[in-house]
Amino acid sequence: MSEAMRTHHCGVLRAEDAGRSVALCGWVARRREHGEHLAFVDLRDHTGVVQCVVDGAADLRSEFVVRITGTVRERPEGTTNDQLPTGAIEVGNCSVEILNAAEPPPFPVSDRIEADESVRLRYRYVDLRRSKMQHNLRVRSKVNSAIRHAMERQGFVEIETPMLWTPTPEGAREFLVPSRLQPGRNYVLPQSPQIAKQLLMVGGFDRYFQIARCLRDEDLRADRQFEFMQLDIEAAFTTQEEIHGFIGEAVADATEAISGERPVIETLTWTEAMERFGTDKPDLRFGMELVELTPVFSATGFKAFQAACIKGIRVPGASPDYGRSKLDGLTDRAKSLGAKGLVWMRVAAGGALESPVAKFLSDDEQAALTSTMEAQPGDLLLLVADERRLVQEVLGQLRNDIGRPPVSDGPYRFAWVTEFPMFDGVDDEGHPIAAHHPFTMPHPDDLDLLETDPGKVRSQSYDLVLNGWELGSGSIRIHRSDIQARVFKALGVTDEDAEGRFGFLLGAFRYGAPPHGGFAVGLDRLVAILAGEENIREVIAFPKASSGTDPMTGAPKPVDARVLAGLGLRTLPPST
Ligand code: ASP
């Protein structure tokens, strides 16, 4: 058997290794001349860099791939580098074998230098050598591993579901795959394994999981790619609390594997989240909760406060930081979010409220406002009056704008948000739109409202939120065809539509469907937060650029007319 190419990784060598003969492999990170013949060559692999003292290194250039053999020795006094884990030693008596030459890299392989993202993506294989990308993808691998172990430990079976599939119910635009053997027909790339996993429940696999790839043809954002990974689970003969437990174990294990911290997961209802934080994905890392002020102004003479709902947020100690132009900026922001205006008040040293509207409020109202908001001198108070949902959303957004810490700041504050409304808004034809998906079971107490007051129906669906990011959603499903028919009816889905789109699922439900429910956690987002990254592209090996293209491969690309013809397709000229 031949010897291994290397004996050690570059970044692991320490003073204790002095005297050891080593063989190292990696990339030339830097070469610095040292006297006439000698050069310092920093050799890099994924574990870090080590300084090698090389005689006759003239041929070596950045990013050459080399094998260096030599002896570890302590660095001479005064030349050690505390900043570098290997900074106490160097490798001497080196002989260098060039394994492959390299052209000068398109950008330096360094975490300190930010190259333009399009260049980074075009040369992603070079970008991946940076220690940040090495770290991020290894975080990802550990998260996957922790999750897989947690699910297996809890008795879940990993099952793969097809990529060539039929429309799924998440409601996003889908990627089509034209069929060659059945011209004119198409497969759909799955938006999620939703239907397949429900069929697995009918099939008797009562604990399923998959680290699944999902595809949705929607505009890209910092937290959204066309394709993304989910921890997807489904369980039969279960309860919502049990599902929270299963997923809670998986995400807590993953968080602990990366940070050493085991998070606790809080639970709040959707109504509570909206009332306290003005959003269904509250960031619990900071306060500034929305305070209910409607009763304080129930008999007010001030016109602008004669509204269905008034709430406020208190920004502690912020009064001195908010001059007139910053306050105008906040008002413009509130208006752009749909508010008619924003009332601001400063709490003066003696506790008096300073505000253009203070003179319209009675002494009692001012006193009640101060005590309800627990206002202290130096605080800034921001109030919005309007319809309840609008007040919540505007203040929720201002709270985030003003107080939200960067993603890299801990701690990890997970929360379950439960009892979402069944429907959210109405479509063009006036039918309510499913807030989760149409297979979600309504709250048992609200079933009778399905026909009479659908807007009031709560669902048995729940989201998992981490530090203000929605990590995923799930629900207890409808397993009875009579309830499914009522929900489809409320959604305006005709029997014919339902049969055409989901007939095979409804059919399966006639053959013994157990009660079941599930969840899916967005892994790109979870990994991004655990890696401290704002943008999920930083935790994906080969992401698409925000335009949806891949600068490295050039995809998407036109294809030959003959290939199209083979699929029964023809391209129309671009519409103008
Ligand atoms: N299929 C859903 C989604 O992708 C998750 C679930 O309900 O399990 O959002």
C-alpha cells in the first residue's frame, strides 16, 4: 500500500510538534522573500495556514497546489505570531513538489477582502477556499448530521420522495419539466414533499423524515433561493405538542452542535405574537413590545386617536438620539407602511410628555399613557392609531427597524407561533386564501364558522420562528374527506378542480388515512443564523445570484431547437 500523501493538516501544528517530520498538502496562500534564496511560503488547507521556510521558491505563485515535506521547528524569538494558531512554529528544511500550477486567482483568497458577489459566484470554487465559506459549509454539514441523528433517535424513517412530481399545494409558481415520452405533458418539480409525505402516512410509515430539496419559482431575496432544503417530517397518530417536541429536539441538537448552547423554545399564539410584537415572526432577542393604549384613549377628544386601535412602543433612552429629521424619517416610514401618521413623544426630565400633539391630550390621558407605557425620562414613545392589524404591522416593523440586533448577535430565541388564522385575505373572486395550505385542519372549536365566518376560523397550524426569521411551518392535516370538502368549498375550489389537482390524495384518503400532521424547517435559514450570516447564499455551495442566474455555469441557457422539438416545444420570440 502506498503512503498517504500528507501526514498532517496545515492549521493543526503547534509548538509541541517541534522536531516532527511532516508532509503537508495545500494551496500557496502567500510567498514573502526572505533573503536571497529563502522565502516564507504560507501553505493553506481548510484547517488554516502554516509558515514554511522554502529554499528556492521562485516558481511558486499564489494558489499553486503543492506538497511540502519538512520538519516542524519553533520560530526564532521575536518572530512568533499570536494572531495565528500555528504562529509559534514554522516548517523548515522544506522540499516542495508542485502538484499543479495555477493562474493568478480572480480575487485574493482572504476573508478580509470583499470581492464583488457576481465575481465570487462566477469563481465559486475559488471563493469556497476562503475560511469563512469553509466554516459555513461545515456548519451546514454538522446541522444536517445533528438533525438526522435526532430524527432517527426519535424513531423516524428517512424516505426519499420524487423530484419529478405533480403540482403541490404550497401555492408558489412551479418549475415545469416537459415530458419527452408524453409530448405536451409536464412534470412539476416539488415545492415540498407535502402530498407524498401525507401518502406515506396512509402507507403506514407513521414517522417519516427527509432532508428534502424543494423548488419554487419565485423572486429571489436574501433569504430565498429557487431551491432550498427542508427538514421535512410527517407523523401519524400524533398531536401538535408531540410534533413540536420532535422538531424541537432536532433544532435544539443542531443549535447545540454549533454553539454549545441548548435553546429553549417558547410558545405563543398568533394573536399574542401580533399583539405584542406586531408580526407573526417575532424577534424575542429584544424588548420594545407593543403596548395596548386603546382603553387609555377610549373617550379622547383628539380626533387622530378616535380609532379602532391605538398602540405604542417605548424606545428606552432614545429621545436624545432622535432629532427632528430622524423623527420625520420614522414618520415617513410609518406612512410608507400604510399608517396615516405617527405620533412621537419625548419623555422630558421631569416626566412631562413633549410632543406636537401633547396639547390635545388631557392631563389624565397623559398620566395614563405614561404609566401604561412605563415611560421614563429620556424615552421616546411612538404611537399609531388605526385598524388593529395595520397598527400592529406598522409598529411591528418600526420595532424591528429600530431595535433588531444583527443576525450574528445571540442568543438563539426560538418560538412556536400557534393557532394561525385558517385564511388570510381574499383572492380576485372573493374567496378566502388558505394561510398555510388547503390540507390544514381547522381548530376543532371553529369548525362551525367555516361556512358562516371563515375569517374567524383558527387553524391547527404553527410556525417555528428564530430571532425574527420564519424557520418553517406545519400543521395537523385534514384526514376526513367531509372536512376537506368543506374547506375546499370555502376556498372556492370546485369538486372538479379538487379531483383534477389532488384526486389521487383524496382517493387515498378513502383507503384508511390515519390522523396525521407534520412540519418543515428551512435549513438554509437555520444554518445562516447559526453561521451568523444575513444572506442564505453564504451558506449554500452553489447558489443562484439574485437575478436567478448562475454566473459560473451560465444557466439558465437556451437549448438547441432540435432538443426542444424532441420535447414537442418551440420558443416564442421574447415578448416586448
Ligand atoms: N409543506 C409545508 C411547507 O413546505 C410544510 C408542512 O406543512 O409540513 O411549507
